[in-house]
Amino acid sequence: MNFLTLSLENDSLVDSTAGIEIPLTGQMRTQLASYRRPTVVLGVRPEALRPVERGLPVPANAVRLIVDVIQHLGHEILLDASDGAHRIVARVPPGDDSGVGERRPFVVNMDMVHLFDVETGLNLASAGS
């Protein structure tokens, strides 16, 4: 799983240095209702990240990262990408045309993310259970 430590600001997950601003979903707001820390860890599995198709508008839940490594595995490609402290691995179809050194927007499937307490590491979805 990829882990991004982000600030909570104005109903968004933010890292202004990296240009990340992901709007909170209703489910995320519920999970964060009693959370009192200024930062949270966003957990995203590799299959929940996809480069935005070229020529399409970049959605609000996208993060722009530089592709560092491309691993062609036949049935899939793993893209290692980063920006500052943020590093991710994305699992993409074999036809992906990303290039090393290219800054690409990656869309985050918000139905597949997890929020974790920045200090304890506890999953906030199960913290109130």
C-alpha cells in the first residue's frame, strides 16, 4: 500500500508543496468526524491509482507525480512515481505509455482508499467500532 501523509485543510487532504489537494468524500468526512490531528495518512493500493489519459481533464482527486521507474511485467506495468516526500507504486495495464521523468497526474479511486491516524497508524474506518 502507498502511504501519503497529508494535512487536513478546508475539507481536503493537502500538501501545498507537492500541489496535492484531494477533496474529502462523504465517507472520509464521517471517518474524520472525531479526528483531532492536523495531518492524516492516506493509504492507496497500487491498483487504485491510474495515470489520467492524455487529453482528458485532470480530476480533483488526482496527484501529479514524476515517473521514476517503469517495470514491464507482461500482464501489467508497475509505475514508481514521486514528488518530494511522496512515493507511490501504481499498477497499470500493459498499454500504458508513461515515460521515465514525465510528470503525470494520477487519479485516485476514492472508493478504495483508507485513512490512518498519523501517530498510531490505526485505520480510522475501524477506530470507532
